[in-house]
Amino acid sequence: MDIRTLKLYLHLCDSLHFAKTAEQMHVSPSTLSRALQRLEEEVNAKLLERDNRSVTLTHAGREFKLFAEQTFNHWETLKHSISLKQDVLRGRLNLYCSVTAAYSHLPALLDLFRQEHPFVEIALTTGDAANALVEVQQNRADIAIAALPDPFPSSLHFAKIDDVPLSIIAPTIRCAVQQQISQHPIDWSNVPFIIADHGPGRRRADNWFKQMGISPNIYAQVSGQEAIASMVALGCGISMSPVVVINNSPVRDRIQLLSSPVTIEPFELGCCCRVKRLAEPIINAFLEVIKTPAM
């Protein structure tokens, strides 16, 4: 049980709507459900009754709400008291991530970080997620959001944020590719593939081809998952992409997900920085944010 979880619970008590609380607190519905489940396990009582139409507080839920409110108020008082007695963290944090991560995962992290450290300046650079580690290694970024590569450099530290599933994606528009994927079974060796030119995404694709036992028909090798999604939407071919990229893509209505004949290992998404810089106050403070249930 921690402050962030209590805050999620209090918001849910007020909204009595899981989707609304998840959206406004910048968490996924599954994250919110898991946080509530952990609370109920710790309290050893059911806190909410929920069905398809409504959410209501149980007797235990109402009692726990009073406890959560008191605890949260005490925490805010304590933080204010401590901040008056010590220096406020100031400085600049250089972040690097993909455009998709800037939509999907970074907002929740920044919201929490800015609540704790409002005087730290955030400098954000977006680009190909496959280049994230290089940005950190060359000190152009203090922290980068990236998929965990294999192997992972021993000079870097990785703090996991989330598991990101991948799917085979295809165009929905009328085109030659659409006709090919409409066949049963799909002749995967002849369908044109668009793949990442390097990084974890490329390794996932290569492993998929190996598992399928095919020599792929490579249409293009592209830098950046967002660019891959655009090419698929235009009917150039099919690809393998993180589902979160498609969900946040402006061309998502032109893309469909295909069932993969073999399992695709998800990405482990996290924040990475140089090991030698872990003790730096701003970097350490940002990594502390990742430990909250919201991520």
C-alpha cells in the first residue's frame, strides 16, 4: 500500500467509474484494476462492488476511504513540512523517447515527477526508439525510454515501466496486400514485409521469420515504428509493431491486427541511464517515479 495507490482509490471513490479514473489519472484500466486488487488483498476485504453498469462502495470500502483520506492528507502535510526545511531540487533533465512513448507512457511519468519536483526543467527529444541507448551512451540524453535490448550494455541501468505486446499489422484498404492476407491460409513467405532496420524490433522480426521457417519478402527496412505504421496504412506491406504504436497512430483506422501463427515476445519497456549517473539527484528522483503503481 502506498500513496499513489491511495490516490487512485480516492479518485475512484469519487468517480465510481473505472474508465474515467483510469483516463484522468493517466493509467491503464488494467493497472487500475490491479491496484484495487492489491488493496483488497492487503485490507482482506472487498472495497467495491462492480457490474457492467455501476460501481458502489461496500461498507469496508467506505471505512477504508476515510483512512485513505486521512493518510493522504497527513502525507501532503508532511511533504510540505519537509520541503520548507530543505533545498528544492532544481536543474535540467534531458529525456529521449519515441513519439509514441511521448503519448503513451511519458505523460504519467512527467505528471508524477512534476508534482514532486516542479522546479526541474524538462528537455524532451523524440526520435527512433531503437536509437535510445546510443543517445544515453553519448550523453545527449540523461534518461531514455526504450525497449530492453538483448544483450543489454553493462554500463547502463534499466528500470522497467511496462510490458508492450506486439502484433502483426496489415492495411485495411483495398490493395494487393489486402488480397494476399485474405487467403486461407496466408502465404506468409510471399506477402511483402516492412521491418525495422535495427534495434529490438528488427530482432523480434528476424526471430519471427525463423520460427515461421520462411524467407521473408522484404519490401523495405525502415527507421522508426511510426514510419512503419504509415507504410502499412498505405498498403505497402505488412509488419510487426507494438500495439501501443497502432493505438496512438493517426492512421490506426487504416490498420488491422492479424493473428500470429507463433507467439511474439513482448517488449520490456523502461527507462535507461548510465550506471555512473544513478546517484545524481535529478536522475535518481525521476527513476523513483517508476516505482509507483501508476506505471
